[in-house]
Amino acid sequence: MSIVLTEKAANEVRRAMGEMKAEDGSMLRVSVVGGGCSGFQYSLTFDREFDENTDTKLDFHGVPVVVDRKSALYLEGAELDYIDGIEQRGFTFRNPNAAKTCGCGHSFQA
């Protein structure tokens, strides 16, 4: 199953898609790429492309989510949430596969 989106995250994705006037058929692509201060970082983009040979397509609270196979290995059991508080605002990952995370929470070591 790889990643799970909370309802708050799904609501924020829908809001962002509307605000950015995402094209019909757009999906949230969640991936892991090299970089960041800890070695890997998360990437969230809107994408209309889906390759059934290399991607997994999921649906959370009406939001279509696409994860490529390589990223899915790092995201297994992870949760994407949205925090809207005084001290922090934005998407946040809870990833049981992260051995270490950086202070900003945008990168990790596996």
C-alpha cells in the first residue's frame, strides 16, 4: 500500500489543486528523491502521467495518489498529514522507514 494520506492532507491537496488550477485528471505524485541534508527528500507534485508498469495508483478521501515502485520502498507504512498550527504549517511525513530525519523534516536517511 505504501503511503497513506490523512483526511486533512487530502483536503489541503484538493484546495491546492483548485488554487493552482490543476488540469483535469491531475493526481498527487509522492516520491522520494536523492538530496536534502540527510540523503533523501520527499517530493510532492501534480502529475497527469501514470504508468501501470512502474506506478501504483491509490485513492485517499477522493484524492488520486501515484507512487513509483522505487519510492514505494521508502514510503511503506508512511503517513502524509497536513498541519495548520501556530508553530508549523504544511505537509508533514511520518515515516517508519526513516532511521534519521533532519531538523526541517523534509529529508531523511533510510
